[in-house]
Amino acid sequence: MIKEFQGNKRWLSNFTRCEVFLDGVAYPSTENAYQAAKTVIADERKPFVSMTAGQAKRAGKKVTTRNDWDEVKLEVMEDLTRQKYAQEPLKSKLLGTGDREIQEGNTWGDTFWGICKGKGSNHLGIIIMKIRDELREAV
């Protein structure tokens, strides 16, 4: 089992640099694009193109959140994550995890996207494993 996105598994993190697109605009990581997707206001999205992933995570808490965010955030994350793992070497690395369960273990209390202190929904891990299965079937 992969229990956290640290050390030699850091590439699983949404902070990993990889070009992904949201509404035709390129972002330097899934984190940047995901945080930008929280708003539909173009001027609020623009800065996410040039921020670090950490800056994007913090800035995402300050944007004008779109009304349907809770309904679309899983779909947005899946789309961005699918783009990430369509690229090499990330695609090969993901396939190289075999059938291991992937958990986004964390210490910051995120029980929606991950697992903290043994509790959580692990939505990000589930999305990554779903994409891994799709990639394996396509080979």
C-alpha cells in the first residue's frame, strides 16, 4: 500500500509540476488548475498560472467560489488528474505501482481528498487508482 505522497512517492502529489489545462489555459500543476477552477471569474484565475502549488493552495481559499463547486469539484479533479497521468514519466510511474492501494495520507486534517489519523474518504487516491486501471486497460 502507498500510504502517503512523500519521499519517492512525492510525484503522486498534486503539487508535482506537470502541464494541465483548464478551459484552454495551461497551469503548472494539478493543484494550480484545481484552485483556479474554484472560481469562474477570469481575473481571479489568472494569477494561478504563475504561482507555486503552495501559493495556489493558499490563494484558492480567497477566491470567489463558484456556486456549483461542491457538485463539480470531483469531476474537475478527475479531469486534471487524468491529464497529469497521460504524460510521461508520470504515466509509467503510476502503472509501476501495480495493484497497490493508494492513499493520500496526510497530517493536515484532509479527510475528503485523503486519510488523516486513519479516517477519511480518500477521494484523490480513489481517482488515481481509477485512472491507473484505465491506463492499464488501454495498454
